[in-house]
Amino acid sequence: MVSDPSIFLRTTAHHTPHHADPPNAGEFYAALGMLSVAWGRLEGHVIGNLLTIMSLLREAPRRPPPLQWEDRLEWWEKGFSSVPSLQPQRERAVVFFKSIIEAASIDRNFAAHAAWDVFVPDADEPTITARSVKAKKGCPNTIEVDDRRITLSMVNRALVECNQLNFEMGEFTRLLSLSMPPPENVLRL
């Protein structure tokens, strides 16, 4: 059996906006842009909290905060396991952080890294076919190609979920802030 290592994938190289876009395409582009900003804000919130945890554990600023979600989860768990005032919230904090990782693996990564095609003609709402191309886990030299039709409603649901996660992260930010000792140079009355 002879295998052909050649891979041919059709891609669309349109500019954005494109003359073939439907009249309401701007709604889709705006929602996708808001989703991108919302994820950036959530990730900034996560990094800020991880820096606080690293500081509580006396690990900052010796090393940068982790970039991979699983490494971030490790630090998150370490913080909520090691800091006595955070220990009662450990289980809930870990479940919450895993929900962020799940949302990131589904919505964020697809929205950020997809190869966007053209709008689907005659769709009920703005809809674009988007393609994800990535290495297949556990299978060297193999890629996965995933084509999906992404609707404006899907983008809006992902935006709501991202904003909700960021809002919920605020509770953990408050817990972390309360765990920080006061700065040494604070004047006391």
C-alpha cells in the first residue's frame, strides 16, 4: 500500500469585508471581534490571578506565568491547595477553572485560529464555514481538518459564556486579594 503524503485543502483568500458578503455581515464581524476582546479580557483576568497566586507562593516574579491552560490549572490548584485562606474554596475553584479550559478549547481556539471561508448563501442568519487544521493528538504526522458552519447565534452564545466566566472569575479575584498580605511600606495609624 502506498500512502500519499500530499495534502490539498481549498482555502478562500478573500479580503474582509468582501463584496459577496451579505448585507448583515457586519453583525457577524462585530460579534466575532467582541468575542476576541472578551477572551483577551478573560485571559488577562486569569493571568492577573495567577500572578497573585505566584506571589502568594513566593514564586513571582522569578518566572513568567504559564501560557498553556493545563499549566495554568496546575498553578491554580497549587494556589488553592497551599494558601490556608483559599483551601476551603479549592474544589469549587478547580471546577470553575476547568470550565474555562473547556470553553477555551471549544470556542476560543476555534474563533482565534480558524481559517474563515465565505458566508453561506441564503442562510437564515450570517453564517460562515470555518476550518480548523491541527495536529491530531497521539497520531504523529497526522492532521485533523474540521469544517464547521458558524452562525451569528453561535458567536453570540460564546460571547455570553465568556463574559459570564469573566464575571464569575471576579469572585476568585476577591478571594485572592483578601489573601494578600498588606504591603510592607503601608503607613499604619
